[in-house]
Amino acid sequence: MGELHQDTRIAIVGGGVAGLGLALSLHQRGIACEVYEAVPEVKELGVGITLLPHAMRELAALGVQSKLEAVGIENLESVFFNRYGQYIYREPRGRHAGYPFPEVGIHRGKLHRILFEEALARIGPARIHTDHRCTGVEQDAMGATVHFVDTKGNKRPSVRADIVIACDGVNSTIRRQFYPDEKVAFAGINTWRGVTVHKPILTGKSYMRVGSIHTGKLVIYPIVDNVDGQGNQLINWMAEIQHEGEAMNDWNRPGNKADFEAIYADWKFDWLDVPALIANAQHILEYPMVDKDPVARWTFGRVTFMGDAAHPMYPRGSNGAAQGLIDARTLAELLAVTPDAQAALQIYDQARVEPTARVVRTNRSTPPDFINIKVDELSGGKPFRHIDDLISQEELRQISENYKRVAGFSQEAVKPS
């Protein structure tokens, strides 16, 4: 299949999940590329990520499913509680819900490492360039020129390419060239993410959403089993709170539990002591919850966007990585059958801009934790006698199913690639 683009020079700017996914997808189709990653060394950084069935479909097609399952935890269920620890709703997840693929909680750094090592092994280290931070791209009739500096700010040799795919994240340098006045959208929601060694919670394979952003919310799930040889797990958690007019958290600063622990001081349930979970964290990172307004186009001549550079979205519903991987497979498939590489970029643009825009908008308005928000509204933020006094389980299931349809992981949508 790759004979159409044997001589096409493809530059992928950014070696994260989307960039490496694209490189591996192209390699499967016999199409060569070069990957340019900003960091000098890829390390296992960050906290947890949930790989939903449609993300696992893409990763299975890349041949890494077994490696990911070996270092992650397959989710059995998703469970919702209010801030008093009262049960709201439960549903099975992944293979336990009848999908052909699992839902997996995993350390983000392990996901990145597995993809990076696969790219090195298949594509070759000569085509994976670290310590290359992009500073801009220029185009002419014959190609594009991508400019780079190293970590210290020293100029790197510029690179010529026929097409350039910007996979350089939410603060993409390349996207900023085409949307110079654009800013991230911040609605006053700040988050803190941590990991804590803790005994298994509920089933030990449960993904939990507790509370709502208006009065304090926690997302909790395990990402490493038996982390200490004593049966404890590494538990990933994310605290969220919305305050109008609040200053944005800083991506580059470690989190301080003193900034948010008071919100959860009385969250001591018979199934979890939340203050202890926070107090015993190994480390905490702080982030603002931001996205960007969807744009009408990603493709400009020889340049297009992908992943978080294309559709930065709220980290709700675990959808950012999945959508980036779908972007990658879509473009690789198009390049394999479209003789004109620039035409392939345009078709990719038409195929992916609107579906991802719907996810961005839905993550703002009715994400999966809208279930918690709805119940809080119905209860007036107070404890209830029984959830069925407020809303039926079928109504809650419909909220969940509607999100899955928009995000592209309803059971009908998730079939093997």
C-alpha cells in the first residue's frame, strides 16, 4: 500500500500518543515518516489514563494490546456516588459490557513508553528525533520547512518535508501560527491529580466518580496492581472544583494538597476514606481544566493538526487519547490510498473536524459525570433516601449511552479495525 508515498517526506511534530500512533499506523502501511519530539528523553511521567474500548481498538490494531493489558488494570465497572458516598448508578465496562475490547486503566507514562519503544523497534531510532522543539513551519510550492531548537534554545537544522502533521499538544506552536489570537478556554475548573498506594477499592477494578464539580468532585481508579508486593494498588485520583473567577492552575507547578483538601475533609465513607487517600499521595500535580473552541479547519496546504493540537478537550470521559488515535488511523488509511498527499490531508480534515468538535462540546455540556450533576440538582445537594426517589436507573443509563454515542464508543460503533 505504501508505494503511493514511497518518496513522500512526512514530518510528525510531536511524539506523544497521537504522533507515535500515526507513525506506527503509517509504518503498518509501508509509509515512512520522521518523528520530532521536544523532550530530550522519554520518561514515564504523569499519572493515570483510562483507555476506553475505542482507544483499545486502535491500539489493538497497532499490535500493543497485550503489552498494555500486562501493565494496566482492566476495568470491571463504572460507579457513580454523590459527595456523601451514596450510590447513584453502576454499569459494566469494556469486555464486561459486551465490547470486543477491554477498558484499561494505566499509568500514562507506561502507555507512552510502550508506544515509544514500539516506534523505535519498528521504525528505527534514526527516524525518531528527540530534543527537537518546533518553533514554526513555512510552506512553498515545493514543500514545507520545519524549524526546531533544542532544550537549551539552540537552533537545530531545519527539516524539509512534503507534509507536516502537528501533534504538539494543546499549546501547539504550529496551530498558533494559523490561529494566532486563539486562547485556551477556562471556565473556572481547576484540577489536582495524584497517585496513592492503597488497598483495592470496591472490586479493585472499579472506576469511580464521586460528587460534582460545583461542590467538589473526585475521579478514582486503579492503574497498577500489587504495586508493593502486599496486594495494594496504585490508585489514580483527580480532584476537581469549579469557582467562577478563579485563577487558573499552573501546568508547570507541583500540586499542593493544602489548596483543595478542605473540600474533601468530611468525605469519609464506609467504602473509602478520601482525606486519607489525598494525604498519602506519592505526588500531586495541578492542572487547569481547559479546552479550545472547535475550529472550522485543521488543514492548511501541506500542514494539518492531530490529537490535542487539533481538538483539545476537557479530560472528561477519557476521550482525548482515543480521538487522537482515531485521527492517526484515519490519516494513515487515507495516505495509503490517496495519490496526492495534500488531498489526503483535506479529506482527513473533512472526516475528523466535526466529529471531534461534537465531543469537545459534549465534554463541556453533558459529560459522563453529568449524572452526578443531575442528581445533585434533583436532591438540592442533600443526601437522599434512595436514588430511585429522584431518578430512575434507566434515565441515568440513557445519559451514559448518549455520551457514548457522541464520543464514538457505543457498542455498535466499536468493532475490530
